[in-house]
Amino acid sequence: MDYRNAKHIDATRIDCEINHPIHGWIPYTLDPADTDTTVDNDALLLAIGDDAVAYTPPTVEEIEVKLAFDVRRERNLLLQGVDVISGNPLRWGELTTTKQTEVATYRTALLDVPQQAGFPDTIEWPILEVSP
């Protein structure tokens, strides 16, 4: 079985690419818990042997970078929801001045999330109250 770039992702699983007869090189995770028999995991494991790069746990810095990325992604999704209203002059014009101020304050608070003292480990998410 043709494979390349085999790398342990934990104690039991290996990420690699396999040469699929129709699709060419595709990503694949060799997982002992996988019950799908489309790929013969035993044959692949035998082919890889000791060739897989050993698992290296992420550093604290790598974990923090990933967490910060995830928090910003969540924040950006919330911003998109606000921008549907604030970026549309017709919808924005339908809001009262008080509600416009609340939405603008909420949007600013979302933008300021990365500047919070506990970022990215501790986040105080702003809340926009929805009034009838």
C-alpha cells in the first residue's frame, strides 16, 4: 500500500496520505478503533512499520495559539451576526437610537475580546439583550 507523510498524532493513531486508486493522494487517519474496512488498516500499519514520525505533544505556546484562534473564530461569527444589522442601512434605520447604541456597544465589546486580561483562557463574552 502506498503511503507518505506518516505521523503519530497520539499513542494509537497515525495521520498519513494514502494513494487512492481513483482520487490519488488523500489524507487518511489510521485508527485502531475504525470499523470501516475500505482501507486495510493492518496492511497499512505493516507498510508504515517504524517509518511514522513519533508523536510530539503540542507545546503550551502551540495550545495557546490554537485556543486564541478558536476564540477569535467564535468572536468573528458573533460579529457577522451583528454586521447583518449594523451593516444594512435599512435594518439599522429601523432600530431606535437606544437599540443602535446597544448594538454598537456590543460590537465594540466583541472587537475588544482579544484585549481582555484573561484572553484566550478566560473570556467574558458580551451579551446583547434582545428586547421585543
